[in-house]
Amino acid sequence: MKKAIRIGLVVILSAVLIVGYYYHLSHKNDTTTTENNEEITEVDKIITKDFKKDYPATPREVVKWYNRITTALYAEEYSDKEMDKMAMQIRELLDDELLEYNPETTYIASLKQDVIDYNNREKVILQSKVCDSADITYAMVNGYHCAYVDAYYFTREGSTYSRTYEKFVLRQAKDGKWKILTFKMVEGDADDWK
């Protein structure tokens, strides 16, 4: 009888240890806070992204990151210093030729003015979407591999909602990274995105 009680206690203790260890492993990375219990914001995630070590692998992923940063610029709260860092993150995604036409100080000043304009008009980007990988067009242009990626932005200005469609042209650099060469607004149809 004593042997059965001991075996029962060992089984119960083992079960408690296994369940406790499982709970510990499954919940140790569930947090989006820092060691000081500060929440990690979308802006924090963007400005700490290291594109030099972890650059998006596909044209679609590049545009998705561009849209993620752009959405944060027009919808989140942040300091001037954080805005400058987000602008520099966008510049990491741009082709050298586009960077030449948009010097850093001019680009940041223009971006800040555009954000102020959005805020004054109470305009917010609510959502952005990038076309599926199967809908990306690839072509050789002047000896460069290029990709054409469509995206849209769903915005609210006051109480009015609208969609804006853009076509991005990305060029593959010598190091294999896809960089945004240009983008422009195009006509779009919501039915194309279902």
C-alpha cells in the first residue's frame, strides 16, 4: 500500500513538473513589452528593423515594408527623431537612382510637410494592400531585371473614405536586392482586389 502511494505521488509530481515546464515554454515569448514593461509600438518595430541584415527577399515584400512604414507615418504618433528614422528606413528600400533625385534633407522635409498636410486635412491611411505574388509582372528593361507591383491605400479624410491605387517599379540591384525605382498613382478597381 505504501509503495502504491509513493508511485502515485511520483506520478502526480512528474505531471505537475511537466505541465509547469510546458506552461513556462509556451508563455515565455508571448509579450510585446521590453524588460521595463514598456510596450513596443509599431514605430519601434519599424525603426529597429535592420534592413542591412534582413532585407526583404521579394519585390512584394519590399512594397509591403514600404506600405507598413508609410501607414505608420500617416497614422501613428511619434517624435521628430522617430520620424527621421522611419524616413531613413524608407530610403533603405529605394533604388540609388531615386535616391539621387531625392537628397536626404529634401526628402525628409518634403515628407514632414506631407504628413502635416494629412494631419491638417484629418486624413488617415487605414489600410494598405499589395497585390498577390502571382500578379507581379517581371521584365528586362535596359539590361535590368524589373518588377511591377500594384498596391492600394484605403484612406479616410474626415468622414469620407476612398482608395488610391499605385504601381511600383522595382529594379534588382547588383547585390540581388529589389529596390523601388519609381511609383505612380494609377486608375484602379476594387473588384481587381477580391
